[in-house]
Amino acid sequence: MKKITICLMAMVLISSLPVRAADEIPAKTLAELLQLVKDGKVVNSQLNTRREKEFVADKAKQQQALSNANREQRREEATSERLEAEFEKNEQDIAAKQEILAKRLGSLRELFGVLQQVSGDTQGVFESSIISAEYPGRGEWLGNFAQSMGKSSKLATIEEIERLWFELQREMTESAKVTRFSASLIKLDGEEVEQEVVRVGTFNLISGGEYVTYDINKSLIKELPRQPAGRFVDSASELEGSNSGFTPFGLDPTRGQLLAMQVNVPTIEERVRQGGTPGYVIITLGMVALLLSIERLITLNILGSRVNSQAKNVGSPNESNPLGRVLSIYHKNTDIDSETLMLKLDEAILKEQPAINARISFIKIISMVAPLLGLLGTVIGMIVTFQAITLFGTGDPKTMAGGISQALVTTVLGLTVAIPTVLLHAIVHTRATSIMHILNEQSAGLIAEHAEKAGK
């Protein structure tokens, strides 16, 4: 037990020595251990004394630094007070000078305000004017001029005022001219070409005998996706080819709005496409009726001329025409009684009638079916319209435009086919009736002559 206590005390004393944990204690006896403890106390005492001196020295340095910082703070505060006083004095000087400036400006301030407003308003006019295609950069200068006058106290110079007046005067002067200039033109395929452009005042641009448009947002001259009606394009080509004098021209006084409407007007093909399936069926029937009418007119005219020629030469029948075949029947049966002859001639006329009236009834059927198909297309279009109303409501007219277009187009197509078909049927039917009338007339004459001979 005594040995354990001595070991513990030795461990406590050893732990207080200023040695590294990895150093070995060379003490072998308790006397050596005691001596080591005494030596450690002396070393620790010296170390603590040195640390106290260093702390006192550092405290003095910190105190000196604090004193320096306080002096710097007082100096900066004095500088701040001096600058604040100077700032207040400058503010008062500026206010006084601004008051003097306002008094000296007088009516010029109103003038500069008007200049700023005019330049701002004119910028929009110039940017939307096709004259900017010939004289680019005008709107940008006006915008910079208006901003410089609005954001700073800088006054407009005489040169800037004169340029503003010049730009306004040039806009008015150029609006009454027809000029030619070279510019870049954007084709529909995106290709950029340099070619001559004719400007008609502030209204239209022409290039290559066609109308072109000026893109305001991109400041580019672009080719139109579709040209207006042919008469307008012809006038544009004539104007571009002329050098003097007066030339008729399709002018757009709305500066592009009417031209855009003309471009958006659907062609005949597009209108027919709006009719859908009923429209195509109506057109097909109309073409069939037209072909049948032409064929019947040609055939009946040929038959009519042959019948008329045969009617002038009854004694020599030619079986290449209906009347000739009827006369052949008469000449072959001159020895029978009148009633039998009449029956034979009626039979011969009935044989000729189908060939003469062939396909005429089909033309009449088409003339009656075409408006019915138009009515069918109208009903289909209205169904489509009401379905669109059910799904999307009536807020957007474009959702109903497709059905209404189909309804109206099919009605127009039906009437367009029916009216001329009725006229063609009447003409063809009249021609066939006239031929049948000649056959019946000649047959009645032959029977009368035969009866007269038999009575004698």
C-alpha cells in the first residue's frame, strides 16, 4: 500500500514537470525524484515570471493602440463635420444658382420642353414611316436627343434645333415625292439581295414590279408572301418602268393596312378549300354537267345541221342522220295503208329519240342536286360552328369562322353550279326538242301525202 501511494505521488509530481510526454524520467530513487520535482518548480517559476512580464508589456502596447484609435476617431469626426458643413454650403450654392438659371432661362424652358415633346412624338412617326427605309437612323437620333434633354440639364444647341427642323421638313418634302434608291431586300426564303426600290411618298414601296413592305420593328424591306390582285401589280410594274409623266397606280392611303387586307384576301382555290368535301363534290358535278352540256351541244348541232339538210332533200334519204332513217322507212313501205305507215314512222322516231335526248336528263338532275349539296354543306358548317361555340364559347370569333366559312362557301358553290347548269339544260333540251319537232313534222307530212295518194 505504501509503495502504491509513493508511485501515485511520483506520477502527480512528474505530470507538473515541464517535460514532453515522450521524455523518460531518469529518476531511479525517491531522492532523485524529489530533486527533479524541485528543479521543475524552479523552471515553472521562471516561466511564469516571464509570462507575467510579457502580459504587462502587451497591455501597455494595447493601451497605446487604443489611444491612437481614439485620436484617429476624433480626427475623422472633425473631418466629417467639416465635409457636412461644406456639403450644406454647396447645396445652398446649387439651389441659388438653379434659381438664377431658372430666372435667366425664362421662356427658353418652355421652348426646350416643346422640343423634347416634339422629338419624342416625331420619333414614333419616323420609325413607322417608309421614308426611313431610304434615310435610316433618324428615329434613333431623335430618341437620343429627347432622352438627353429629359435626363440632364443640358440645353439643346443651335445645331440640334436646326437638325430637328430639318428632319421635320424633310419628312414633309419626301412624302410628296416618288423616288428610287438602292436597298437590301429580304426574300421569302431569307435571302438578302441588293436591288432598286421605288418609294411612293409615305404610302408604298415597289421593287421588281411587285409591292414590298417595310418592317418597322427590324427596319428591313421584306418581300410580301402574296401580291394583291393582278390589276394592282400591273400598275406597280408600270410605275416602276416609267420615268416621267402620269401613271395609274394602286395607292394605299392607309400606309399598308389596305395592302395587308388585300394580301390576306383568300384566292379562289382557298375559298374552294374552305367548302370541304361538299364543295369538292359540287365542283365535280359542275364539271361533269359542263362536259355533258358541251358534248350534247356539239352532237345536237351536228345532228341538227344534217337533219336540216335532209329536210331540203326528202326524195333522197341518207341513213347517216335521224331524218334520213325515218325517210328510209317511208320509202320502204309505200305500199301499205296509212295507219300502218304511221305506226312504222312513229316507231322509227321513237328509236331516234333516246339518242337525241341522251344524258340531257342527267344535266337536269345535276342542276337540282347542286343546290341541295350546297344546303348540306351549309348545315355541316353550322354544326361545326355550334360545336366550336359549345367548346370555346363566343369570346373568340376565329373559333367559329371555319364553320361559317364552310356554310357560306358551299351555298355559293351550289348556286354557282346550279344556275349555269339550268341554263345549259334549257339550251340543250331546246335543241333536242327542235330536232324531234322536225322528225315529227316530216313524219306527219309523209303520212298526209301517202293518205292523199291512197285516196286518189
